[in-house]
Amino acid sequence: MKPLAEMAVDVLTTGDGRAKAALSRRYAAQWQEARAAGETPAIGTASPPLRPARPDKPDLLDPRDVPRRRPGSPQGRIALLHAIAHIELNAVDLHWDIIARFGHVPFPPGFYDDWVRAADEESKHFNLVSDALERLGSHYGALPAHAGMWRAAEDTAEDIMGRLAVVPMVLEARGLDVTPGMIEIFERAKDAESVAALKVIYAEEVSHVAYGSKWFHFLCGRENVDPKERFHALVRQYFHGALKPPFNEEKRAEAGIPPDFYWPLAEQRAG
């Protein structure tokens, strides 16, 4: 079994979405089997690409140029699923990237257990949403997508605390806010398969946000800094845009993020 950081780079340098997800799941299974047997495989160090490999399609556009479609229409629902598939594929890379890019930072094995599991689940999510797209006569790559998805990773490439603050604790937490509304759209359309896929994503994303909060607090404890103050400072430094209510306070709390972490930022950005 090769070191985990090298596995991560293999995933990051695989372009095709389905192939990336399959490799991600295979490597995750190898890690998890070793851990279940009481082993802690080598982590190693690696030099991940600044940007992961991507398929030829979709075309990546500036967010302002991505066409907007009414989610209530069949084409609008396809566009929404396509956007979700794009987010999930980026999430696969984000979770492997944190392993590859920050292998030099001392962490207990549980850190790697968490992010390998998250990468595995995001790979499953990408496959579920891709399957839903194909049932509707489309596929991932058929529509243009958001080019700014990787910006947070680039901005925090040298800052593990910044990465944890912005990616799981802001971007993935936003998913907890908006997914219930997306589920309702597909329930109204009586698309049971897409509803089932989104419910899996919604349930499992809570743990991904929780991993971010857990390891962010771990690092704050190691550095003896106040987690809330450091979180506010890092989000102001690295996050481009407003924290937009309404917030799913129940699920955010379940993931370990209390309201006084995000409401002051939202109020300040709105002012």
C-alpha cells in the first residue's frame, strides 16, 4: 500500500469524474481496511498540483456567466443537479488535497480517518448525482459550471487553519443551509431518485462540517488561541463574499458550529 499522500495526488491528477470517484473510493477502502485491522499506514508527504486535473467538459465559466435557469422546470432541475455534481467533484479533490498538501503538519491518525471518509462519501455523492442526471437524459459535463469553486483551496494552500475555517466550516456549512430547499424542489417534481440522492448528501455532509470544526478546534487548542476569534479573522481574510442567512442553525450546531461563530460575520458583511 503506497503512502496516503501519494494516493491523494493520484486522485488529484485523475481528470475524468467517474474515474476520479472510482480511484478515490478504492484508495479509501484500502486505508479503511488497514485501519480496521489495527494498522496505521504511512502518510508520507507529496507535492499536489495547485489545481486538480479536470475533464474536458464542463466548460468552466466566471460565476456571473453561468446561465441561470428556473429550478421548477425540467431543464432547471437538470441544471441544479449538474451544479451539485460539480460541487461534489470539487469536494472529492478538496478532501484529498488537505491530506496531500498538509501531510507535514503533525496530526493524530484520526485526522486522516476523517478526511479519507469524507472523500469517500463525496465520491459516492458525485456518483449518485451523476446517476440522477443520466436518468434525466443528461450527464456531468453537459452544461457549463462555476470556475471559482477551487479558489478557496488556492487561497488557503499554505494555511491549514484557513483551509479548515473556509472549506468545511463556511462552504460546506452553506450546503446544510440550502439542501433542504433543493430537496423540496425535487419532491414537488416527484423525482424520488434525486430526492433520495440529496437526502444521502444532506445526512452525510453534517459530519464533513463537523470534521472541519473538530480539527480547527484541535489546532486552536494546540496554539492556545480563541477558536471564535481565530475563525472570524480567517474568514475575513480568505472568504470572498457574504455569509448569507438564513442559516440552518440546528444542523450547524449538530456539526459543532454555534451561532456566535457565523452570525457576527453575516451581520458585519451586511453592514
